[in-house]
Amino acid sequence: MVRDLSSVSCHFGRFGTVEVAEEEMAKGHFPDDAVIDAADLLAQARMDAISWNGTAGGWRGFDKDETLCRRITERTRKPCSSSILALNEIFRATEVTRFGLVTPYPRELNQMFFDNYEAAGFGCFGDAWLGISLNFDYSEVSDADTVRMVREVAAKQPQAIAILCTNHKAAHLVTGLEAELGIPIYDSVALGLWKAMRQAGLDPSPLAARWGRLFAL
């Protein structure tokens, strides 16, 4: 996404994730210490900002991401945010109270998203899901399935649509869908990049034409 920006470079670290399912949440999936260790290794390469580019805070609770990002900053001395916290920031800034949700997850995880967002004053107006639990399989979701789900959710007339799952390729579809549907569409990978660029003191607007109106905000 930033390959044409000579002033920006992205570096990645990860930890193991095989399955994303409700029962795994109860077992402490996405342990904070593993994420912090991955961030610590990135910080050794002198990053200007670190993004927890995951969506688990949407179902675990926003406070989980807030705590995790604070701990990463304490460890690395670098600003840190997450895809979910970036989405919440966008919703507040643009006064979104009705949004649509598209994920490859099982339906029960979508419901956990709804519960957290509704408690924070953001109502979900339409959702679509694929019922997939295996992390690798998210990467194999077809563009046709993603477009179909977004169109289904857009029919409910939300103010914005969130496509959540950072192993689900969707960012490259956003500009075309926004032009077709007239609704802002926020992809979770794009959200993490947008916020990290802002925290690093960089202007994300050059990415707007190719990657969606998010980057113009």
C-alpha cells in the first residue's frame, strides 16, 4: 500500500494464530505478552510508530486494545494504536452511529462485535459473515465473496461499512466499492496503516485516490 511513497517503509512482526473461534477466546487466545514481544523486536529497528494490526479488540473489548497499546508504548517508547481503536476514532470523528459489518468470521464472533459496539453507542445495521474459523483460510476468501457481502450490507443503508479481519484481503476493493455504493468503507489493514502514519507524523492523504476516502481524513 505504501510502495509508491518514498518517505514511508513498513516492517512486520507476527505471532502464531491458527484458529479464531469463540471457544478460543475463552482460552486466552491472542495473549498480550506474545504481541508485546513481537512489537519489541520491531522497535529494535527504530520504528516511528507501531500498529497492533488486529481486530480482536472488537470482540474482546476495546479496553483490551487500549491496555495492550499502552503496554507496547511503555515497552518500546513508541506510539501505538490498533485497527479497532482507529476505527472507533473514525466513527467518532465522522459521527457514525449506524455501521455495517463484513467479516469472514463465524456468526457468533460478529455478535460479540455487535455487543461491544452497541454498548459504546455504535449500532450495527446489517452484517455478513462466512463462518470461517481457520486463520489461513481467511487469506483465501475470494474478491467476489467480499464484494457480495459488502453489497448485501450496503442495502441496509448504514453510514459506513467496516471490513474486519487483517488476514482477509479487501483493501484493494475499497475505492471501487465506495464509488459504486457511496458509503465509506473501512478495511482493517488500511485502518492500522492510516493510524500508524498519523502517529509517525506522516500525511496519509496521497493514498486516498487508490486506497479509499479513509486516507483523506
